[in-house]
Amino acid sequence: MAGYADCEHDNARRFRDAALPYLDDVFTLARYLMRNAADAEDAVQECYLRALHHFDTYRGPAMKPWLLTILRNVCNAEFARRRKQEVSTDCGAEEEAEDVPLWQEPQASPETTLLRQHDDDTVRKLIAALPQQFREVIVLREVNELSYQEIAEVAGVPVGTVMSRLARARAMLRSAWNVAEGTAP
Amino acid sequence: MNCAECEILLHALLDGELDAGHARDVEAHVAQCSACAEKLRAFRAMHGTMAAANLKEAAPASLRSRIEAALPSPAPRPAAALKFARPSRRMFFGGFAAGAALSAAAAASLFLTVIRNDQEQTIADEVVSAHIRSLQAGHLMDVETSDQHTVKPWFDGKVDVAPPVVDLTAEGFTLLGGRLDYIDGEPVASVVYRRRKHIINLFVARRLGREHAFVAASMVQGYNVRHWSDQGLDYWAVSDLDGGELGEFVQKVSAALHPGRPS
């Protein structure tokens, strides 16, 4: 059989060309989801391992959302594992609080009209402080620059849900934005 | 348009996701509603700031080289197992047994996005129309039975394929029956399932759209659509179920078609 090693090598080369250009995108999402650099690196490594494993049957046109979907599944599996551990030791509810609105919707008032300018680091921190499902949608849209349809696929929800989450997420971000570093409204 | 609608749609406007008609509606509303106009201004400024900011994180070089190192090297190494160079730190993904890791990976691979292909889009539209038509009284089933062994032979001679009919009752998808439908002018088998109150039409035919190894997902007129190809047949699943549950359905069908394969 002439082909097996060649084929495997060819597959790896195609995978490298197709998937590695998105490494920064994948790492970025991992960084915002996992909150800690070492965990993010592990998640990215696992994501690429799985993607490579399935690459020989990959036919799709959109590599970036495919990789981000896998990454998100990896992160969620890890969250689920941790939650299970936490339940068994009955401590901590860090991830459970996700759906609870922690933020007030901003009131439309002249004080909030002007947006404060923040440096990149502050903006990152503001995003990082959002509850998970809102953080995710903001990062996929504003940082990974996916379309609504692509976000819907990555998050496994209908486009309508993406739209309402994004509206909520930006409203939360806006109120936090104006509170951050100074004069509260 | 009222303020609640506008509050959602103005984001789609900012993101360039709104069609011309809705964009005009939002602009018309904003022109006469100062509260929404103010929101649009603020969100546009925020969106602009974020677009200009550098919010991406560069992957560390060490991570990149670790992933590179895991790819098969140019020197032919027949049947070499692909292994990442460094084992995961402190049991990070230790929760995965081999089987679970495999099935989770398979689940992840069952996603694929956005088919911007005219032919594919036309068929997606037709499939959704057929689905909506089927929901009208008396149109859903030609053969009504929850017995897979009755549904399958019923298609004999009506369509040129033998559509697989699988029983997923135990998985929460009840088999209702089968129907002969027409897509793109060709007779097509539809196998009908139900989850709670939601109907799923699974259309099966030879060569119906582009061939996909993965599941292509789209949404047409608010219905979720999944299309994939398997062993020369094209499958289109349509339902008002949410994407997650329809995805689960697709997985169960695929798994039932390949009983040997870990699902």
C-alpha cells in the first residue's frame, strides 16, 4: 500500500494549512471562556486534537466556526466536570449563577449618552466580567467577528436567541462601561 | 415598530445583519424616538471602540509549537499514532474516558455552518415549504404507524430509494409514519417523527443538494434545518424544535444508521 503514510501526511498538511491560521481566534475565545491562561491553553490543545481527529471527514466551507464550536464543547465539558466535582464536595457555585441577572439594564438618561473611552485592558476586563452566555456572544461577535448565523451554530441556539442575547450583553456591557473607573451615573 | 423590537434590531443594524426593509424600519423608528436614537448612538460608539481595540489574544508560541509537534511529520511514519507532545497538565481533561472523549468529539463534528450555495438554499426553502405544507390538517402522513417495519416497505415502488426508518421512541422521538412528498420536482420520502408537540420531517432522497460529510445547519423562516449525506443518500431534517434538540435528533438517527460506530 503506497498510500497510507502519504495520505496521513497529506491530511496533516491540509489540516495545518486550514486550521492553524485560526489559532489566535481559538485561543482568544478559550481565554475569555476559561478565565485562566493555562486552562485556556489546555482547552485549545484538546480542541485541535479533536479537530485533527475528525479532519479527514471535514468538508465544510467554514473552518473558523467549526473550530470554535469544538473549543466551546471542550470548555463546557470541562465546566460540567468541575461542577460535578463541586457538587460532590458541596462547595462553590461559581458557574451556576450564570443565568441570574447580575446587572441592571441601563436607564436611558443623558448621563449615559457619552461613552467613556477605555484602554484595551479595561475593555477586556469588562467583557470578562459578563456572565458566561453573554460573554460568549460578545466575544464571538466583536472579537471573533462571526456572523449571527455562525454564532447560532457555535452556541447551538437559534439566530433569534443570538440576537436577544447580544442585545442583553451589550446593554450589560454599556452599563458596566459607564461605571468602570470613575463617576457612577 | 415599537421600542422593544427596535432595541433588539438596532444591534443587527450595527452589525450589518439587517435586510434593507428592516433597516429602513429601524431608521424610521429611531428618527421619531429619542430614547432609541440615544441607544443607537451609544451602542454604535461602543461597537466602534471595541472594533478599534485590540481584544484578541495571541496564542503563545509554546502552544503553537506543541500543536505543530503533534501533527505527523513529513518523514513517512506509517500507522504512527497521533499524540500530542505534552500530556495535559494536572489531569485537566482527565474526566474523559476514551469512549466519552470519542463520542463528545463525534458530537462536536456534527456541526457545520452556513451553506451559502444557491442550489442548496433553494432546496432548503423547498424542504421547509414541504414541512409547512405537511403540518396542514390531513397532510402529515400517508402511512400512519409507529411500526418501522410498516413504514419502510410502504415506500417500495414509490421512491427510488429505500429510506432507512429507525425507531427512536426510546430516545424521545416518536415515529409517526411516512409520506410521499415532492422536492425539486422529484418524489422524496419523508419519515415523520414527533418530539413532544414538535413535528420533525426527515426527508430522504438520492442527490438532494450538495454532498456533506458533516451536518450542515441552517434556519429558514424560523425553522431549523439540518442536511447531511450518508452512503449515497441525502437527509434533510426540518422542525420547529430548537437547534440543540434537532441536532440531538440528527445524532440519534446517524447513530441508529451505524450501530457499530460509537455515537
